[in-house]
Amino acid sequence: MQLATNTLERVAPLTHAVGNVLKRVFVIGFSIVVFGNKISTQTGIGTAIAIAGVAIYSLIKANMEEQKRKAASSPAS
């Protein structure tokens, strides 16, 4: 949690979102390789849908945060 907070302070929200998705992909891949988890077609499709969902959610949320930050920093008309 602390690492995520420190990272978010140093990088753009979009970069953080992409890193978060890549972390999830790494954890899943790591468990497959190290623990020998078997992946059926159904499990693979479900995993891909879950990762895609997290990626889309993270990207949209990061985009909204960036727009809020830009709106707050722009001078009032």
C-alpha cells in the first residue's frame, strides 16, 4: 500500500494504472509458472476478461483524475 502511494505521488495516474495492470498480469503469470496452475480455456478467457476489465476501469479512472487535476490547476475565467 505504501509503495503504491509513493509511486502515485511520483508518476502520472495513467502510468500508475498501466503499472497496476501489468502487476496483476505478472502475479497471474507467476502463479501459473511457479505453482504449476493449470489454465483451461474457460479460465484463460475469464482471466483475460478480468484483466481487460481492470485495465479499462483503471484507464478511465486515471483519465478522470487527470482531467480533474487539469481543471483545478487552470485559472478561472
